[in-house]
Amino acid sequence: MAEEQVPAIDVSWVRQQFPALQRTYGGLPVIYLDGPGGSQVTQAAIDAMTQYMRAGGGNLHGVFPTSVETEVLLAQTRAAVAALFGAHPDEVAFGANMTTLTFALARALAPTWQPGDEVVVTEMDHRANVDPWLRAARDRGVVVRWLRVNPDRLTLELDDLETVIHQRTRLVAVGAASNAVGTVQDVARIARRAHAVGAVVAVDAVHAAPHLVLQRDTLDADILVCSAYKFFGPHVGIAVVRRSLWKQLHVYKLEPAPETPPDCLETGTQNHEGIAGVYGALSFIARLGRGVTLHERLQSAMRAIEAYEHPLAEKLRAGLRALPGVKVYAAPDEVPKTPTVAFTVAGVPPRQVCEQLLELAGVFVADGDFYASTLAQRVGVAGRGGWVRAGLAPYNTEEDIDTLLSALVRILPA
């Protein structure tokens, strides 16, 4: 069978789907390059949320229409998330955000650990996939080991896998991609080693989910967590937990609440209108792809997004590297990366760069360590304001990059 042709992104149509792109600042059209901190929300997600609320919300398990409709909404959104990640709908749980869900999962899994067991985290990760496991390890008397980062290559030192992950390892937590510098991790290789010694693999997919095709089984993840506000939806956390792992979870829950997965992880009343927005966001993404099933359309769409964003990111990195005094923090060319670019400007603090890009050109970029604080320490930007971070989405254009670069030239010290 011939390889499927990747659909082209119609950026004009895509931009029409995001009302926030009409915003101006100081008389200038806003250029959103702050997507790694949260994307703009598509009209499909906005409509889904407002339609749910206008029709009348209802809590679960009632006989009245709004309750029944809410249960249907939850079921269809679980199915859509499962289609995105190649999982089963009954493996999908919702929560306030990825961090809250990860704390809940760490607390639920920790009772299976014994003093002297070990967990592994990485120096590359966002602290949301580090600190929940560190605290659970501390509470259980469990040893913590770190997969180190190579500060020059901005990749993990995977040659250390055999010594860091071994028979005492009970869990390995790793990000699918760095939210700070964009490095895509070789999660499958790490997971193979972890599973060879019987360890659970927890993957933070928050940063990767808007940009890459992520299949749970290809990654070989037991836990995969993400947040819909990074892929054009509202603030709703998502956890995909492998069926075989649920029976190991000692979830903190109310006595009358369901004990069966995935409901047992969803403490309290969920953000039903937000979950409607998740479905709307995934419906928008699916429209960018081709295929008969929702799974096929979503996978096709993510390939299209990646194909559109990659050359834009290359243009941005090349343009930044050509500017004197600008240092780009990126893995070597052969290492896959998301379209997230971290850089510094010699002699200009990152916060000042952001302020001036805003005032000069209406460009929204962020500064700081972005909770990748260990990575910031290892590469020497901690205590100096961190990085400036620009990230691309399918609503960004070459003109956005040109505007950023032109404004940056005006900021450079003489």
C-alpha cells in the first residue's frame, strides 16, 4: 500500500478558527508565539463549551435529559482522546490539570513501593513530572535516581540506562518532549529498559501532544498525561492509564464514589463544560486530517501539523542563529524537536527582551525556566532570568517569524 500523503495545512482557514487572532496590542496585530505555555482556543472548543452550558448542564446518574447528555458527552470525549493516543476509552480520566492528576497518580501508586525501591526522573523534565514522584518517594522511603542531561547536546544521557534503571526500579517518569528547548525524547528506548525490569513508565505528553503523533503503545507508556489547553482547548487535564495498571492504584476517593476505572480517579464533579471543549478541540484537529475513522483523521492531522510546523521552526532557529549575540538552546540537527525555541540575547535580560518584542511588534513570547528548573541549572541560565521561549502552532506564519526577527534586531545591543 502506498504511503499516505500528508495533508497540507490551509493556514488561512486555520487562522479563521481562532477568534483571539483578531486581538491587537498598541495598534498592532498580536502575534502569539507563547503556545508552549498554552495555545489559543479554537472556535470549535468555545462553541462546544457554550452550547453545553446554554442547553443546561446536569450532574451524572440522573434520569433527566441534561444528566443523560452529560454522560454521553463524557463517553464521546473519552473515545476521542483514546482515538488521539491509540488507547481505550475506559483508560481515559479527566481532572483539573496534568499536575493535579500526576500528584493523584503518584499517591495512588506509591503504596506498592517498599523502602529501598527506586524511582527514576530526568533532569530534562518539567517539574510536574518530577516533584509528584519525588514527594511520593520521600513518603515511602524510596530512593530517587536521575537520568542526566547532556548540557551541550540538550539530550538525555541514555547510555546510563543500564545503571540508572535496574531491578529495584519501580517507576520511570520521562517527558515525551522538553517544554523548554523542544528536544523529543527517545521514550520507547527508555520504556523498553524500564519494562525489562518490571517498572512502570509515566510519560508527560503535555508539550508533545500539540505537535507530534503520539501513540501510547508505540511509546510503551503505562501512564500518559497531557492538558487540553496546550492543543487548542480549555484547561482540562487528561490521564491515559493502561488497563493492567488500574488494579495497582490505591486511589484516594470518597467512600460512595465509583471504584471502577476511570471514574475512580475522577474525584468530585468534573468540569463538564471544559470536557465539552476538549471534544471541540479534537474535532477541530480532526478536520485537518483525512481518513474514515476518527483515529485515522487525528493521526493524519497530527502528521499535517508536524509537517507544517517543522520548516517554520527551522526558519526561526536559523534566523535567530544569524543574529549577533543571540544564543539558541537546541539539540543537534539530527535530534527531533518540537517547534519550541529557547534563546538568550547577550547583554539583555530575557524579561526585557519579551517586553521590547511586545512593545515594538506585538509579539507575545515568554521568559523564565518554565518549570524545567533542573535543565535551566544544568545549562547555566538559572539565576539569569532563564530563556526567552518562542513556540509555533499551526496558526502561525512565516510573516510572524519575520516580524519577531526584525524586532529582535532592534533590541540587540549596539
